[in-house]
Amino acid sequence: MRPALEAWLARCAADAVLRRAASGLRTGIGVSCAGEPPVWLHLGEGEGRRDEVTIAAAPDAWARLFAEAVPAPGWQSFGAILRLNPSFTVVGAAEAVAPALAVLERMVELARPAADPLPAPPAPRDYARVEGRFVAVAGPGGERLLSTLVAGEGPPLVFLHTAGGDGRQFLHQLADTGLAAAWRMHAFDLPGHGRSGTTPGWSAGAEYRLTLADYRDWCVAYLDQAVGEPAVLVGCSMGAAMALVLAAERPDLVRGAVALEAPWRAPGRRTPLLADARVNPQLHNAAYVRALLGPQSPPEFRDEACWIYSQAGFGVYLGDLWFYSEEFDGAAVAPALARGHTPIHLLTGAYDYSASPESTRTLAEAIGHATFAVMPGLGHFPMLEHPDAFRPHLLAALADIRARTS
């Protein structure tokens, strides 16, 4: 197995994407098999102290990692291996792993053969018809100019972005000419996200934490003031959680909800390293979400999903996760949804470990009447990582909501 490990590290050392991610690092990454001395990939020039991260596994685990172009969940990324895969032992201080996270994710991508993208027919899209504008919305703490993308004609469909993301995550749905013929679509950026200015209190040095109450009230304000009538909500991750909160607490504003990657609970996603001055958030935070993407998603869409995270404001991702990882609780939301009649569709990617299929299934069972489906081959950002493979799942959910609420 040692020759295979050496060949892998040689590929890593020659990879331009990995070298870019390693800029400025002084880190040694060692890989070993069955107790043998590690083979090292040394990042950074010259002699002197390097941070160290080691990864060890038995021969059959390494062989599986190197052989499977389409890996099973738990084998698709460094993040998944670290959290889900007991076949590997990773040793290294968090302060060493975090700066090298983009490198470690790229190493796992380079370990396996390249996979063909998940097949899906391309949808017709017209990006020129997507309009960007600013809308003055009075919400918690006063009026703000919120950036929003709009497209299409028909009853309103409002997209809610993920923690640390913005409305661009739904650009490919907004440009979809089939969706635009049936729905008036909105994708707005919360304060502090995308083009909607800074986080509340930024100029005074205030810590940003997105609470359930503030998040809910901003969404209610947008629905009331910018949409003006009940809408279908399509949210992903924290946006999915909020779509369910709104369906439970403000069913007068919600015709139906499509919750993508909705958890029962999502503890442990908050880490202070998401907003640590010693760690480059443009690399680290993008790699933190890259681990959640399906390995058969086309490379250009995987990169687009990560690029949005590389552009987020400092502390925004960490602050958003206060709602998603600390406050949201399916047990608190499900009873009201179970008593109501709002159509609920829960869709979760097979590769998601932040809101795993098992977690979403628990939520669906607690609601009772919710429809639940696992999306094969997709991860935590289905609308962006592979818009065409995601499209049939979305169309089916929207068709059901329209049929039940017309």
C-alpha cells in the first residue's frame, strides 16, 4: 500500500488547485497504513517547524478510497471521513487542520478516480430575464435595503438561502424558463448577506447571531412588504428550517413549503474557526461546505457553490449557525405542522451529513402528512451543486402544492 500512498501524494504535490489552497501554509500532512511510518506531503518551503496532520487507515480502507469513483456516503470527502468514517484516524490540532482544510478536501478528491456527473437532461434557462433590485423592507431594528433577485410570472415562490449564503444560490432556478412560466420567483439576501449590506451592529463591533425571532421577522417583513400575498417557500438548510418555522407560526403567509436538507436537529455545525482571524475564511469556510457536496455534481457547479462562501462577510456563517445549529428544533416545530394543512415536502440529498436523510426522516414522521424523499447522488446544496438533477424533485413538489392549493 505504501507505493499507492506515495503515488497519491505525488499527484497532490503536482496539483495546481491544491497548491493554490496551500499558499502560505507550513504544514506536514502524513498518511500511513497499518502502523507503518507515514508518507509526508510537506506544504511550504524551507526548514523549521510545521504543523502536522496525520491520517491513518488499514489497507482495505485505503484501497476502497482509491478505487471508488462514486463513493458511498461517508467516503466522499475529508469532512465526511472525519465525522462519519471510523475506518480512518485523523490526528491533528484544530488549529492545524483548519488552515489546511481546503488542501485536505482536495486531497480526498484526488484520491479517487474522477466520476462522471450524475446524468440529467439540461433545462432551458435564460439568465437575462433574472432581475436584481433593492427593496426597502422594515424589519427587526428598522428599515434596510435588501437585495433580491426576481424572475417569472404567476403566484409567488420565495427562495430562502442557506447559512452563510445568499440568493445567488437559486440563480439557476430563477433562470429556468419552465419555472418562470409558472411562478413569480424571489430570492432575497438577509441583512449581512450578498448585497444586503453589513450585519446588524457591525460598525459598533457587535457579535452577529441570527436568532430564530429575527430571522422569522425578516422573512415575514419581506413576504408582507415585497411579495404581498401568501407564497410557496423553498428553503435550503437553515432556509429549510425557517420555511418550516414560518409554515408552523404564520400559515397565513405560506401556501406550501419545500424544505431542502431540513434537519430534525443539527448540533455541532458551529465552530469558532469559521470566524477566526488566524484562519482564511475564504478557503476554510468554502471547504467546510465543499465536504457536503455530492461527488457526482459537475465541477463547475461545485466550485460555484463554494465561491459564494468565499465571498461571505466575516462572522456571517458562524452567526447564522446560531439559528440552524443551536435554536432550530424539529420537536418544537413538528406539532404545529402536524395540526395544520400546509403542504410540506422534505427533500434531502443522500450525501448530506449536516441534515442527513435519517434526520429528515425523523422530522417527516413527526409531521405525519409531510412528503419525504432522498435525492440520490446529491448533497447539502442540491439547487446549486447540480440544478438539472435537482429539477425533477423540485417540479414534483411544486406540482403537488399547486394541485392542493389552487
